[in-house]
Amino acid sequence: PRKGWVLRAFEGPDGPSPFVPLLDAGASALLPLDIYCPPDGPREEGGGADGPGRTTRYEAVVAYRQCRPGGGGDGGDDVAVVHAGTVEWVRPFAASFVPGPVGPGGSLPGGIVHASNAVGGEDGGPPERRAPSSPGGELVAAADVGVRVRCILEPTGLGARVAAARVLSVTNEDKVIYSSDSDAIMSEPKVGTKLSLSYSFTPTTKNGSKSRTPLGEIRVSWTPANLTLPDDVVDSSDASALGDDPRHGPLAVEGAAPVTLLGPACTVVDAPFTVELTQRPSLPRVGSPFHLTYRVTNNTAKNQSLWVSMGDEDAAGGGSSGAIFLSGGKVQEEVELAPFERRACSFTLMGMVAGRSVRPAVSIASNRYQTWVVRETLTSHRQVFVMP
């Protein structure tokens, strides 16, 4: 006669349904236990890659009847065993955001009134060339000016080689910026796989006042990955209990809740000036003049005074471009703008050496606000390719 344990299910609405009719001595059975954890809310400051995870404590009560030799499964003692454990939940993705040059960190800050955009020098005089002070590394952007943001998604690892999730699509403001229609790029991601995305975001202020907002909101549609059980630990009864799908870990369910990731928080302020830059021709030739034009618009109802200058400091702040470019006309002047007036500030240059060179930096500062309107010494995007 057989001996072992008979599992007794709890009384449910449809009556008891034994999980395993008879578990022979020395045999084992795999009992699937499904647990669900609601997703976290959106996390600010760059997507929620940091911070502690979440844990769930569970108790599984296994009730069975002990069978004695010759009993035929009847007349045994009823036993209940409580097994307690803890499940640690991991976020399916780690995300990092890298915003492009924005506000005082770019070459066209537009006169933003903020400590990080302040200039030195006396009121009405030329501004000093010194680095801006940025309190706590605060990110500041001008309202209604587009910002390019790069987002890097990396699936969390389950074990040494298996990633926790597959990316199906990524959207920003209902605009799809990634879709795995071919199911090829992130269909079977490995640990360390990264998906780099880029999108544009235009911050706005609320009621014309300074506000703080994340640079974009990313929604990631995904499906969980799971782990396959080794063949030597799964028998026919286990496969039947698992629905002929010998897997454990995350359930490969359809329609998993999308993950929402907020971009880095940014202080948005109205810029008193709008600047547009044009270069004609775009590919100058050696010995032929070309023109740089900065069209500055006064967005305020006040008269504005601007200090305009072209220097010879390179992007690193130490070299000189005087031997590579010649300039003609004024390289320093003070310009007056009436309310809502638009004025063009032009410079004429001539390249003397063929190839890629860094042209002189242009600086425009507001005398009223003592802030930078144009500050090209902070950027290396001043390279000009001069044709022979």
C-alpha cells in the first residue's frame, strides 16, 4: 500500500479541490502562488532609479491529511502547516535623464532673471567674464523654449543573465518615441542592455509666474520576463499544476500597468528676450567674409539696454582665434531696444585657415537685469567649417 501525504484544500465556494490527490513518500510537488504588487506612482527627479524597493510578507497555509500504510488515503490525521516568507519587489526599469543645454547652461539664456544667469560688472558697463553661480545645481529653463532630453532605460536584472522586462513602447505626451513592432531590439534583453531615447519637451509657466515642472513624462509599456524551471526539478504533476508552463518568478501577463517616469525637475521662468541666430553662408570659404546675425526680441513693455561684444576666448576659456578669423566692424557696442522691439546684431568674419575651427564667442548682456542674453563662452557649438 502507498503511504505519504494527501493535500486538503480549504473549503471554497465550489467545495474543496485537492491540489495533489496523493503525494507519495519522498516525492515533491510544486505549488504555484501568485502575488501582485500595485505599481509605484511617478517618481520625480529623473525617473525613480534610486530609492529602496518594496517588500511583501506572505503566509501560505497548507492543509493535508496524513495517510497511514494500508489506510487507502482515509482515516488519517488532518494537519495544517504555515509557511511564511517575504517577496522583494524590484522596479522593472532603472532610468536616467540627460537634458541638453538649457537656460543659463546654454548659449542663448535669453536674459533669464536667476542667480545662475547673473553677470558681473557695474551697472551700465561691460559685464565681467566669470563663471555663473548655480545654487545647488538647479536646472533652470526658459518658458516656451524647446529642450532636448535623452532618456536611458535599463531593465533590472533577475539573477545573473535575465532582465526583468521587455520594452513594448515608450510615449511622451501621447507621442510614441519608441515602438518594438518588430519585437527584435528589446524582445529578449540581457542584464546590462540599455535603450537610449531622445525627445523634445517645451516647458511652460503657470499664469505667467515661475513654476517647477519635470522635463517630460515617459510612459513605458512593457511585459514581464520570467524564469524557466530546470527540467530536473519539474515532473508531470508539476507541469499540470503550472498549466504546462514550467516557469516561476514574474508572470508573463498581458496588459501590465505602464511605468510612468518623470524627467528631471526644472524651474521654468519667463525670458525677457528671445534670440535667433543665423549664419550666412553656412559654409564659408577662405578669404571670403560671412555674417553672424543675432535677432534679439524684447518681450517686455520696458525699454532695454544691451551690451554686445565679440571676444577671442575659446570654449575652454584660454586660447585665441585671432589668427584664424578676422573680424570687421564693431566688436563692442551698446544697443537700445524699445518695448517689444526686435533688433538685429550682426558681425562680419573672415576665415583665414581651411578646415574646422572655433570662431570667436559672442556675448550679449542686459544692463537692466544684469543677466546674460547670449553667452557663447559656455558652449563648444561655435565650430565653423571653412571651405578651401
